[in-house]
Amino acid sequence: MAGEAGGARAAVIAVDWGTSSLRVYRLDSSGRILQTRASDHGILGVAPGQFPRVLDEQIGDWNETPIVMSGMVGSRQGWKEAPYVQCPAGFDEIAARLVEVREDAWIVPGLSCRDSAGVPDVMRGEETQILGCGAEGTLCLPGTHSKWAEVRNGRIERFSTFMTGEVYAVLRQHSILGRMMEEGKPDAGAFADGVKRSGEAGGTLHHLFGVRTRGLMGELGATASTSYLSGILIGHELRAQGAREFSVLGTAELASLYQRAAALLGMNARLLDPDAGVRALARLGAMLA
């Protein structure tokens, strides 16, 4: 647990409640983190009706209000469903649709949009990270379901989702490719080869089978194959999105991979503060006053 920062007075409790984890933050009025706590009590591990108890156990002796929650806690499998807000949207639109679940606690709604073909897309939790970082232009949030958002004048205009992280995990754990792979130290050369391969003829599905055949022919070792697979998938994602300049908001390890892939493709990727989302929750809490 982090200690009080300079004796500052807490103003809001921010909650990032995802599928597999729960993080709570005591924040001052500027969004600065004073204390943090984390557990593995994601929404999938909480029985119906037990969300208030789990939250209170995690918060413990903190008694500040309001409590502002974002993430999958607002999904159909969470505490209470918070309907999506249609893009373009910023703080005003989101604050107007906060869902009160008890006298001191609110859930942030997710966002939705449609692509050029009319197919819907959604996000939950990433909207607070995007708005909290204060960046404009194209933002990438890599992860299980990578999000690419366009932000103008403090509002998320549109976004798109790529299942890059989930596809990587499925291929590693449940496909024939994974049988020839081992976890180990990342191989920068194999990763670069994968990124390069993503721009060659044949398409994604053909490129993926090449992960196996290069292993069979002794061209890739068991650990290098994982980096090569990662490079192929991230490379295809970056090429499909097509931004020449963008900002990356994510964990240090994953964000650096995207920045490295971008550099290999002649793109410029700037890293942002991964804790930016809590600042948005502080602002939304202030808007409840």
C-alpha cells in the first residue's frame, strides 16, 4: 500500500474493476494518487449480490466519497449494467450518464460507436484512461482487446478494437502453434522479423502458419517463436490501423513492444502515463458535487 502523499486530503475513491482484478485508489482533488490497494477479485470472481461487500472489504477504513467505478463492473456480468454512451463523447456526456448503485457510489458508462460499415464497437474502462491522460489525436491502448481512439477537443470521436492480445493467448495456449513454443526471454530479432513479415504477401492466416513451419525447419527456436508470433500480430494491427503518429497508453512492457513495432514500420509512438485513468475518475467525482 502506498502512503499518504505529502499529507494531502483525499477527495474521491476511484475504482478500476475489471474482469480479473480490482484496484482502488484514494485521490486528491487534482487526481493525484494518495494510496492504492489491489486484489484479484475481478467481476468474474464475485457472486451476484456480493459486489458491495467486496468493495467495502477492499476500501477498508477509507471513508471518502464519492466512490467512482469504471471497467467491467458496469457490464451485464458486473454490479449493475451501465448503458453505453454513443460517441462522440467527453466528460459532460459521461457524467450525465453515471449510474448510481448506492448512496455513495457510481459506475461510469462505457462508450459505443459504429465503423464505416455500421458494425458496432464498444469499450468499458478505457474511456477513463483516454480522457484522463489529456492527450489528443490517435491513441492506442494495447491489451487483450487493443483500442484505437481518435480524440479531439477532449472528446472521443470514434474508436476501433483489435483482438490482438486474445488471439495471441489463444494461439499460444490452444493451437498447434503453441506446442512448439516456450516462454522465455523476449527475442528482439524474432519480433522484428514478425513485424516485417506482417507486410509481406499472403495475409494474416498464411503468416500465422509460417510460425509453425519456421519452427519445423529449425529457423526459429521455441522461445523465439513466441516473439515472432507477437511481431506478426502487432505488425498486422499497426498496418491495419495505419496511423503514422500516435500515443500509447498501457503497461510498460506491452507499450514498449508497440513502440518498437511502430519504429520498425516508420511510425512514431509516444508513451503515456499508464495511471492516467484515475485522473478522469477524480474529475467525474468532482462533477457529482
